[in-house]
Amino acid sequence: MPPLQAGVPRGVFVEFTSQPNAVLVYTPIPPASPSYANSVATLNGGAAKGSGGFAGITTQGAMVNATVYFSNCPANCDASTIPPFLNAMDFVCFNNRFAAAHILANCDRSTTPPVLNVIDFVCFVNAFAAGCSAP
């Protein structure tokens, strides 16, 4: 997966699922702000999709209510911002996420059960070994 690059717009599709039905949480614009930003990213609202992915029903003028996680350094599990970015705490963080079956422990982004498996450990160790120059 290529890293996110500063200043390059990206479209994002977020689907929240629960068994057996998909759930979409959105806020109509207005009253929601059409754009949210911080020092790292800007999210612009526009349309939300219902269950069925891109084939789902489109709701125009919507902002998805969600927390979006991304990183230019996926092995920086504890999100440290002081060098060294990668340290023993990242291993502890990843192990805790894995034990809790947290979605962020799915390092290889697999979708076939079991989603969390030994390949996620290998993926994390490889990402850690690759290092990173910024959080």
C-alpha cells in the first residue's frame, strides 16, 4: 500500500459493518461542517453510501461520523512523536491490540477468517524492521 503524500487529495470510502446488516453513520450537511481539518489531514464531506459499498444508496451532502486512522509509519503502534519512533513500546502496543482482537492489529489487511493470525505478526515485524523517518 503506498504511503499518503502531503498535499495529494485522496478519496476515501468507509464502510462500517455489523452482522448481519451494514451500518452507515452520517451527518447531513448542514448542520455538520462540510470540512474537518487538523495539522495532518483534511476531510471534506460530500456524499455517504449505504450498505452495499459503492453500489449502495448515495446520500448527498453528508459527512461520515468516524475516526480515521492513518500513518506514514504503520509499525508506530503507540503513535510516538519523539525519536526513536519505533521502540519496544510498539511491540507491547501491537501485542495488546492483537490480544484484544482490535482491527488495527490486522497489519496485513486480510479479510478471510481468521482475520488476525500469525501473518499479522510477521507483517508488523517486517514493518518495524523497515523503520520510518517520521511518525
